[in-house]
Amino acid sequence: MPATPSSHAVTYPPAPELWVRGAQLAGDVLRWLLPARARGPAPLQELAPVLATLSVPGHGDRGAILQEAERIVAGTTQIFGADVPLRPLDETWHCDWITGQMMPRGFQRWIRLPAIRARGDIKRVWEINRHRWLIRLGQASQLTNGDPRFAAAARGLLASWIRANPANHGVNWYDALEIGVRLIAWWTALPLFGPAVQQWPEWPDVMRAMDAQIRSIEAHLSYFSSPNTHLLGEGLALFLAGIVCARQPRASTWRTRGLEILTAELERQVGADGGHREKSSYYHCYALEMFLVATVAGRGAGVRFDDRWVARVGRMVDVLKALIQPDGSLSRIGDDDGGRLLPLAASDYYRPRDLLAMAEGAENQRQLSGWLDEMSIGTARTSRDTDAAWCSLQGAPLGMLNAGHSHAGLGSVEISLAGQPLIVDPGTYSYHDVEWRDGLRRADTHNGVTIAGLEPFFPAGPFRMSDRGIVRVVSGRAVPGEPVSLELRYALHCDGDVVEHKRQILLLGPDRAVVHDYIAPRDGKWPVTWHWHLAADCRAVADGPASFEIMSAGRRVARVRMDGPGVAGEVRRAWLSPQYGRKEPGDVLVFQALTQSPASFVCELTRLV
């Protein structure tokens, strides 16, 4: 009987950083000088039991899946909300469809990031190479009892990809996580075409490409380069490789090493409260799905997961439930990148109901409010109904490592009233464009309070946030009793001066919320600015110096009013990114005041219809 994760003798990481990086370089040089012919993994029947139970769509999703599969057969797929050509051509796999530039095609070790960035956004290229479309074709084949058009499209596209991506060459071999996500798509999709898949003329090439990709992941684990969800996804791919290719000589090593990574990263990346330590709701979904897939596949292969594993993954599920708004959309704390591990029904995590379905059997969350101490995020709601009020409040915003997926969201809130988002996080939009990347991570693009123009946290690179060290004693809590509320306290220290800030959100019913800010400077006059970013379908019309009616589709739907000494407001235009790669203009309410003594400011938000 296979051992539980905790009983492995874990050597983790397997060696010091210098040794690991040196071994990776030496191995790449050998692969460059002496390219080996890859061997094929085990027959298909070993693939089928692993992820098949996850691949069957729910009844409500079947029409959408078939419609998407028909578009793929016709030569189009959708990525980041855009229709993108999907044809068996080299440019399909190497071209940024926005810039029209082809990515470098040389040996992966010698490709440099500046050369990639000069040609476009690598995420756009990688997304089509994750082979989400293969899962859709496999699902459609299963739903139509083997309609040959879907298998024919899959064969043609796979053969084209293999020809255009020789082992260890090009950007699709550059990142081990991307290889792992692609392999997991293969292992999920190929069994859906049935046993006839082994008769495809392309099948030997598919097996050789599969073997080469597994070995590439094994040789390039991100122990020191990206030890976040990248390493986690690579560990999952190795663990699954050890299961689905059980007859391979290295299968036991893959399985053991993959399980070591998953077990160690569950403790390192996930807090005791169940929140992912990168402090991004979207990347929390990535990590959760990886652990859920590992659990499903491992149990199918006879792996026993211990109580610590089960409990912590269960707490991750509870956190996800808390982060889902009444309309089913995901809170947008930190980065979102528009992708996902296994697009079984939805193609992203913006509405992650099918991710919750994977965790079927988890206990229903009973608390209406809670504060995650390690993730430093609180959420509250008036009920579990779809017309409830809901809010989030962010504390210390910087996550693990370089805070690469964090935003400057200290004190930022999101609010839904009567089941509909009203105050929203503007999102991410791009990792590639520096102006947009930095701009959408700054404090003034979040729903917090800016005091004296101070920016405690700021971007210091595409995947790095820095701390000026002026924020002290950040503490949050869910306030017990009625009304449902959250509270955050912190202090700003600057040039010998101190300003204390307490923010409290009270949900006074499904259609009313109050945000109370108590700001206490110790000396001098301090300008204070509030930003409230409205949902994309909302427009604001002033009906007083600090009062606004919110319109949607020509109707009055809400009112936002702020009270406090000297406070005045205006409507400005800003940008929202409803999903990665898309942006659209929206309204933001900006309130300002000048305070030189402790003062209270109250913002009342009311849904009218």
C-alpha cells in the first residue's frame, strides 16, 4: 500500500541552491550538445482512471462546451476574452497574436527574457500552448459518443504542435510550470477519445513528446527560481507522471519527488488559516485546484493522505467559499492572470463554482464573517443567499517571497449589495506592459485611504513589491455579533510623525453598508483621499458635495454618501480589468479632506433596487 505523504523521507530541497543550479546548467549543456531520443510512456489504459472523474461536465455546461468545441474545429479558440486563430501552423504556437511577432525558437537555456519581452506578452503565447482546447475537444468527443470531427481536430493540432516544438527548443520549453500544465491537459483529455487514440498515426510521437516533457520538468524544478505555485504545479505534474506512466523506469522517482514537493509546499505556501501566502485570491484558486487534483488522483492510485493534508486543504476550500461574492464572482485581491490548471467547465477562476464542485463533500462554512490572520484578509456577508450583502477588507498586503502577485491594497475593500458588486477591485490587466502592470498595483487604484500622499507599498519590478517600512502594527478582526462587521487598525510612521487609522465595515442588511474611518494624526495637517472604484456597469452622478447617485442601464441603483469634517467628492474616470488582457473605462469616486486632529469619516452605501 502506498505511503502517506508525511511518511516520506523528504530531502527538500534536494541540495543547496548553488549545486541545484549548477546541475541544471550542466544538464542543459549536455542536452544541447547531445540531444537524446525520448522514450514513450506506458499505454493509454493507465491514463484513464486518473483524472477521468474530473472531466465529465455538469449538465448546465454541456451546451457551452460543445459550442466551444465547434469553434475549435472551425479554427478559433478564446483566450483572455479574445477570439484567437487555432490552426495547425507554426505561428499558432510561437506568435503573439497582438504584436504579430514570433517568439525565439532556439535552445531553451539560451533564450533570454529581454528577447521575449521585445516581441510581445509571453502569457498570450503560453496560454494557447497550455492546450485547454484539447480538453474541450475530448469532452465534446465524449458528449457526442465519439464524433470523429473532434478527434480529427485534436490529432491535427497535436501533430502540428509536436513538429513546431522539438524537445528543449523554443519558449514552450522555457518554463517547467507551463510544460506541467500542458501535460496535465494531455492526461485529462486523451482518455476522453477512448481506446482508439492508441491507433492514431501520431500516437508514437505524442508518447515521445510526453516523455521529453516529463524529463524536462524533472530537470528544471523551480526550487530556487519560482518556489511558489510554479514549483507546486511542477510537483503535481511529476506526481501524476509517476501514476499515469507507472511502467516507466523512473516512475517511482517521479511520484515520490512530486509528492514530496506537494507535501512540503502545502505547509510552506498555505497558512494555518487556509489562505495561500501569496495573498492573491486568484492564485489561491490555482493552489487549491492543484491540491484537489493531487488528492483525487492520489486516492485513485491508493495514496493515503494524512489528517494534516486533509485538514489544510479543507481550510483552503473554506477560504475560497469566503472569497466568492453572492453573484458567484471571485474577490479580486492581488493578481489574476486569466488562466487555470484544468478548465473542465469554466476556463478561468473568475467564477469558480466548478472548482468548489471538485471539493464536493467539504463541510459547509457556517460563519458569516471571519479574519484570516496569515493571509491578512477579512470577509463578511449578511447571509448565504444570492441577494446578500458581502464585503472584503485587506490588511497587510505583501505576500510571500518578493510579493510578486501582491498589490498595494492596505485597507482596500470590495462591497456587494443585494447580491451585486458595487465597489470593486480594478484587477490586473497585464504582466507585460510596465505602465499598466505598475499602475494597477498602486494604492490609488484600490479602495483604501491615502494619507498625505504616502505610498507605503510600491511596485519594484514586474513581480516584486517593496515596503517603505512606514506601516506599523497592522491588525484585523471580524467583530462578533450584529451587525456583521470587519475592522482593521494600523499606523503610519513618517519623518517622526504618526497617524493612526482604524477602518470598520458594517453590513446593516442586504442592501446597506457603512464604512467608518477614524483617522488620528498626532501633529500637523494631513490630507486624506479615498477612492471607491465602481463596478463596470455603474456610472455616478453627483447630487451633493459628497453624495452620488449610482446609475446602471439608465436606472438609479445605489447611493454613496460620505460625511466628515470638510469632506468633498468628485467623479473621475479610471480603468477596470474584468479579466486578464482586457480593460475598460469605469467611474471612481474620489473624496478628499484635510484633518489635523482625530476625526471620523463615514461612507454610507445603499442599494436602491
